Amino acid sequence: MSETEALDTHLQELRRGTAVLACLRLLEKPGYGYGLLEELSARGFETDANTLYPLLRRLEKQGHLTSEWNTDEARPRKFYRTSTAGSRLATALTDDFHAIAAAIDALPGTN
Amino acid sequence: MNTTSLTERYVDAAMRTVPEKQRDDLGTELRASIDDQVEARVGNGEPHDAAERAVLTQLGDPDKLAAGYTDRPLWLIGPRYYLTWWRLTKLLWAIVPVCAAFGVALGQTLAGASFGEIVGSVFSVALAVVVHIGFWTTLVFFIVERSAHGADAGLVSPWSPDDLPEPRQRGTGLGDLIASLVFLAVAAGAIVWDHFIGFGWTPDGWASFLAPELWPWWIGALFVLMVLEALLAISVYAKGRWDIGSATVNLFLNLTVAGGALWLLSQQQLINPEFFPAVIPADSAQTVSTVVSTVFGFGIVAIALWDTVDAFLKASRARRG
């Protein structure tokens, strides 16, 4: 595995959980798949469509998101929204993330 | 709208592996998502077809996408059950084909098949057994993997240090030495008893199992070999392990004993011909004597083979350890 491939794998590992956190917090306001994809990208959480959609489904199955179909416009869209359980999870994840960031800053070694 | 558009075909392909009740919901959502992405690209100036193609390419294999949606395992047997499956399969492969081959060979010999037929049927049966074991064990674990919807089926107990394989130098302890010597002594005693008194009761007195002509020279040779076996057992105990030298000596001893016995058996000189008519009614005596001779022969071969292989296995384990 070349150095860039190894780097990509490690970066992917590092970022894997942050997509969940970002979705839960962004979906405090109801949003749909593609809109969320764009917003995540704009905010620096690069995600693929084929990762995001299964992720949304999984969170819905776990009860962290609720969904409903919006048939107002020509194209029916499924809107997701963070549930109360999801909000609690988002808070827990954010707190943990801050703790990890602080722990990293406290690490000795090269900067 | 062109009903066989790329998008439609993609959504149809993805929904094939999705269970019925989720299909509409998922299908609509996927179609909307693709349309949104294509629209965004077209808004940036790409032609529609190229945009559609690019979006679908990025989404990837529709079956893979659907599996991500439905949490369907894309493997036969996953890491949770893999070791259990492999250990069980190895164990079955080590035991069952050998037994089956042995049984088939025995049966074919008793039925009077030619050597070529015996070899052919042994080979085909052994191969069939190996394949069947591999298939059915894998199938069972395939089903188990998918049965508990991703939860643990409770098949694999947590590992503890008690599960560690035993230390390598087995079969060389005092217990083994005593067992070997006792066995040899009992065998020698049985042979002597058989000659002087006999094992088969007839109205005329006792009849011996082994042919009387074998005494004294053949039996004497057998006793010499037994003494050598005892010496080998003592040397293995003293050295504390089997090595290739001991295993080779063991091989030669087994070859001599088994070879001699089989040769005598084939000459009808091993078993006392008086024995069977004395012990069983006359009309079935011939069949029984043939059967017993054959079974005896197979038994000799099996024991000799097992003992030799076992010694070599222990030697190779000792060498590695």
C-alpha cells in the first residue's frame, strides 16, 4: 500500500464517526438527503452519497432520526429530523469529541 | 420520459435484493437522490446523459449499495463464526473421510471386488465425503450467520486460557510408558495362553486361535519384536520426546509385524483352521472365517498405520516445539 493510500485509509478511520455527529446536529432542522449532502460538503464533512443514505437509514432504524415524506413539490422527498434520542446522542458525541481534541493537544511529541 | 433510462434501470437493479416492504420507500428515495444529484450537475453545465452516467458511476454497484441499506452481509461466513467453522471442518475432515474409506475398503473386500475396484471406490467415496463435509458445514454456518439478524447466535463461547492447546510433548510420560509395557506383557501372555490352552472351547477341549504351526519360530520372532517395541517405549520415555529416529524405528517394527502377519494371513497360516469349525456351526464356518480373517487383516493394517502416523506426528511436533 503506497503512502497516500495508507494516509487515506487512516484519514477515513479518523473521520468516520464525525459524519454521524454532523448529520445529527444539522438535522435538528429537517432536511433531505441531497440537501444534507451539499451542506455537509460545504461545511467540510466530505461524504459520498452511497455512504450518507445508508447512514441516514441506519440512524432512523436506531431511533435517532425520524422521517416523513414531503409531497409538496413535484419530486417527493424524504425529510429526516433528529429525534430527542438523536439530540442526546449528538450532545454525547460532541462532548466526547471535545475531550478527544483536548487529549490530543495534551499529547507529547511532534506538532 | 424514456422508461428504460439508466436511472430507472439502476433503481430497479438496486431494489431487486431489497425486501418487498422496504422497496417502494427506498426506491423512491434513491430515485429522488439520483435526480437531485443529476440536476445539480446539469446546473453546472454538464449534459444530462453524461451527468446521469457520472452520478450512477459514483454510486457504484447497485447490489452493494442495496446491501449497505439493508445491512445484508456480503460474505459467506464472517469473522464472528469463521474460526469455529474452520476448526469444525478441519476436525471432520480429519476423521470422517478416513473412516468412510476404511469402511468402503472393508466392505468391498468382503464383497469380493478386485483390487482396482477397491481402490477406485475408496478414492471416489473419500472425495465425495470430503466435498460433502465441506459443503454442509459451510451451509450450516452460512445460515447461522444470517439467522440472528446480526446478533450473536450464542454459538461461540468466549475464549479462556483453558482452551489453550496442551503442551506439545504428549505421549512420552510415565503413564504412556507403563501403558505400552503393560499392553505388550498382556499380549505376550495372551499368545502364550493361546498356545498352551487356547481360546476356543470345543467339546474336545480348548482350541487355540493362532495356528499351532506358528510355534515356536514365528511366535519367537514375534516375541523378539515385542521386546524391541518395549525397548523403544523405554527409550522414548528416557529421551522425553519422540524424534524422527524413534518414529522411523517404530515404522520398521510396525512394518515387520504387520507385514509378517498379513503374509501369514494370506497363506491361511495365521489363524488356526480348527478354530472356527470348533466354535461355530459347520455351515457358516467358512463365511465367518473369511470375514474374520479379512477384518483381522484390516485391523492389523489400521493399527500399524495409526501407530506409525501417530509416532511421526509426535516427532514432528516435538521437533517444532
